[in-house]
Amino acid sequence: MPELLRDDDPDPADRSPAGPLFVPVRPGPVGFAARLFRTPLGERTAVGFTSARRLAATLGPGQAWIRLAEPALRALAAPLGVTTVTVDPQLSAPAPTPVTPLAPVAVSPRTVRTA
């Protein structure tokens, strides 16, 4: 089960992962932006992985990432109203695979009957 870190935890220092996280990013208009996700219940969450291998296994080998400490990731997401950080999520959809377009189907004209 993924570890959820919240601001209101009684002792969040005991639950923080050691070292910087591998944070998935996407290209933005002025650089890169951290990707935000949703928990199974629909809450928005920032996500970090404890290794590049775990990130690639969950989001695919082509996923861009940066290294951020958990407090920095939390500070980055806070202005967007995101207060949850999920570390090493495991329950996710598989990484998307390229889709091959289907060949067009030939349509033959039909006779339309009226009553």
C-alpha cells in the first residue's frame, strides 16, 4: 500500500522517506512541472518514488523525473491545494502503450426502405 504523508500527521518526521524522491514531471511552458495524480478515492496527490527503478516500473521508462526532498515536493504542491504526498504508489494503471491505428473498414451502400 502506498504511504500517504499529510501535514496533519502527529509525527510526520517518523514517516518521511530518507533522501530525495524521484518526482515525475511533465514539460510546461517555462520548464518542467511536477505531475499530480489522484488517489483511489479521487483526492489529488503529489507523488514521489524512492528509486528511479520504481518510478519506471509504475509510469514507464520514458517518464521524465527530478529529485526533490519530500518537504520541497510538499511546498511545490501546496499552492495548488494539494496536501497529500504519496510515496511509491503501487496501485496504478499500467504505463500507456502506443496504439496502432486500425485500417479503415469499407462500407457498402445500403438500400433504405420506407413504409
